[in-house]
Amino acid sequence: MSFLDYIEHGVFTAVVAVLLSIYFRKGPKEFFRVLVVTLKQLPGVDFIIGKILQNEVKSFLSTTKLNEAKKTSKTGSRVRLPQKGVPHTELLSTMKKMKDLETRSDDGKIFAYIYTLSDDHFQLQREAFDLFSEKIGHSVDHDALVKEFHHGFLHENALNPMLFPSLRKMETEVVSMTAAILNGDDDVLGFLTSGGTESNVMAVKTFRDRAKKLFPHITEPEIVAPRTIHPTIDKAAQYFGMKVIHTPIGPDFRADVKAMEKAIGPNTVMLTASAPQFCHGILDPIEEIAALAHRRGLPLHVDACFGGYMLPWVEKLGYPVPKFDFRNPGVTSMSADIHKYGYSVKGSSVILYRNAEIRKYQIFSYAEWPGGLYGSPSMAGTRPGGNIAAAWASMMALGVDGYMERARELMATTDKLKQGVAKIQGLYVLGEPVMTCFSVGSSDPDVDIQAVADDMGKKGWHMERQQNPSCLHCSILPHHVRVSDSLLKDLEDSTQEVKKNKSLAKEGTAAMYGMIATIPDKAIVQDFLVEFFSEVYK
């Protein structure tokens, strides 16, 4: 409707009358507020305001310390993971230079963000850097370097990116490298979070808020998700007043695309899928789900927290990995955990979006707090600088070659273990896992797999228990390479022990899982879990 159309339909006259009434009854301040809100409803006005705001932000940033940090950056529009890992000595030197750009608290001129007991922590960090640099070489332990970076930015707070520009630089570069790894174009960007939970929670929040603006008639937003989606999606839905429609999986443990399409309704605001799902290491049919999302005009969030930093290298090694990332036009967002196969400290994860317009829905802003203007890109306000620095150092130190080498080693160990499990009478690997994990089930009614886990516990192994179907999850990590033979031997011994002694299925954790399986009302089980955590942390 054009401006003349508004006049013709009498809308303009009515609006003017309302505004004049407000002016005389509530004063000029409220009048101008309502005037701006009213104008924003006109076609094109929102776009114009957005452009003005972008220019104002750029103008403001040009006057800040952040601008000086940007001037020293030699990076282009997309920072990519280096082919070869950067030598540790070079990274340490870079860290010293970045620290020089930071706002120091020891001069007593900062009034927030850093709360340390001693004023000399910067000097102590300098001395630690010097000691470390005397010992460091490219062959130094990876964890030692990651810890050094974490300690180097131990007290910095990413809540204010203008105060700590090196944290902004490292965060944007980690996000950029991750987007490139997952085949995102230059428009794909995101933020760092405290872990996979926060990444998935923020994706749900983003698409809820997007739907709220674009489809205000949806008052009870729904998410369509396979049964194997990570519970953090359900957690987010509970937090944000949404509903998850769980759909069945097929006999191959992959999401049933037809069931997902059938579950889409008028309140659906997003679809989800896993790459891979944690339970069994199975990759959902992302290409098909993405095509469905694209066809139905719905955003698709791919939870790649588990596989985001492993699947790309597994695919490059020649293993059959279907397209799971931004190569699929229907993929709108992805999450990937650096503190898993990115080999950084807990907790650090990346949430990526197809473009900046979508990402804006993640950001929280509040302009009326007496304490100042408040904005935050994540669930957390204070964001530990050490986690950001450690993530950056880990990726830069390993590079493509480093990640490829570790993926090659871990996939070889995974293949060895899967083949070994298949040779143990009564055990089998569920489905066709695509990367460095798998789940072990029992094909023998005389072998309770939970009892096998209990017996393995007596041998010092901490097995991850799963249900529906009952099985054991195994994520293969670097420390499993040297113990793979003993793992297989102990697993076979425990299986034989359980088969010989059927009473073991009625003891310990196996008995509890057996009892839970018989309870038809899962709300009772959920109450049990609440009581459990309440008691453990008493």
C-alpha cells in the first residue's frame, strides 16, 4: 500500500487523529515515540532505519579502540584454517602482541569486567610467557600451548568487545575458520558460545524470535525434530515456551524424512537434524531434510556439535560422508563444538547462521537500564576470554594437516574397534556410524548389555549407557589409540562373564535401567532424575 493509498483509505487521517490525541494527553515525548513506532509500520521505513543505524554504528566504531585493532589486521573477508599448523613459538609471539592491545586493569583506570585480587596479574602473565617461550618448540605438547593461551587471557571478559579487541579478533577468526570448514560462503557467520548446549539453545531462541517477527500469528511455536536429536533442543523449547514434535527414526537409526514432513504444521518454526546424532554416531539424511526445509520455507538447524570438527576431515580421507553442511541450501544454521574434536578447553562451541540478518535474532539488547546500554550476543553475559583464546590457539596450531592426521589415526582405531566388537559373540555395532564413534548392542538374550557395562566398570572402564534400544556409546578419542587391544579383550571377557552369570543383570546399574524400562509413565522417570540431581548436589 503506497502513501496515497493510506490517504485514500482514510487510514492516514485516523493515524494523525490518534497521534494528536497522544500529544495533547501524554506530552511530546510519548508523541514522538508513538510516531516513530507508527512510521516503522510503513513499507520500506524499517529498511531505511536499518541502513541509517548501520552507518551510525560504523561511524561510532571508527572512534573506538576496536578500530585500531582492525587496522592492524591483515585478514580478508574470510579467515581460513591454515594448511599447516602455525609454530607454537610464532603463536606465543602473536599472543604477546595481542595482549598489548588489551585494556589493562593494573593501571587502575578500568571500573568493570575484570575482578582480580592482585593488580600485578599482567606482570605475572608476562613472566609466565617468558618462561614458556624458553621451553616451547613446535613439538611441544598441544595441551600445554592451549593451556598457556587460556591462562594468558584468564581474566579478560568478552562481554565488551571494544575493551578487549584481541578477543573479538580471535572470536571472529574462529567463527570464520569454522564456517569455511563447514563449506559456508562469505555470508555465513556466528558467535562463540560456552558449549553445544548454549549453541543449540541460541539457535532455538533465534528462530523463535524470527518467527515472532515474521509470523506474529504463531503464538505456540513448534520444532520438528527426530527422536535422536540432542536433549538440548528440548531444554531450549522448555526455556522458551515452545513445543518439540518428535518424529520416529528408521531401522537404520536415521531420521525419517517423511515422518518429519508429516509433522510440519501451521505452528512449525524450525526443523532440526544431527550430524551425526550422538547416540549411535549415525548421520541424519541432511540433504533430504534440507530439501524439505527449503521447499517448505522453514529454517533447518543442523546440530553438528559432535561432528563439526571431525566429519569434514573424515570426508577428505575418503570415507563415505553425505553432504551435511552449508553445501545444502536448506541448511540455515549449524553448531559445532571446539571442545570436542577441535581439541580445545571446555567450554567452547560455535553457532553459525546462513547470513547476518538471521544472526541478528540471536542478539539481546536493552536500552532502558540505568546502568547503561546493554547488549549480549549469547546466553551468558560474562564470556571467559581464556576459552576464546584457547580455541583460537588450538585451531591455528593444528591447521588442516594436524586435524587430518588426528582424524586418520582415530578413524583407523575406530575401524579396528568396530571390527573387534563384531567378532565378540553376542555383540554388534548399531547401524552404520560415519565417524569416530559407535554404539554396542547385544544380539544375545542372555547378554544384558547394561550388565556388561557394570562388569567393565569393575575393570576400570567407564561405559556410556543408552536406552531405546539398550546399548553402550563409545566416542573414540586420542587416548583410546593405545588401549584399543585391552578394551576389546576386557569387553569380550565381560560379555562372557555376563552370559555365564545371568544374575548380574539384576544388580547395580543394570537393574536400575531394567526397572526404568518397565515404567510406562516417563514423567515418573523424569521426577526420579530431578531427585537424583537434587540429592547429588545437596
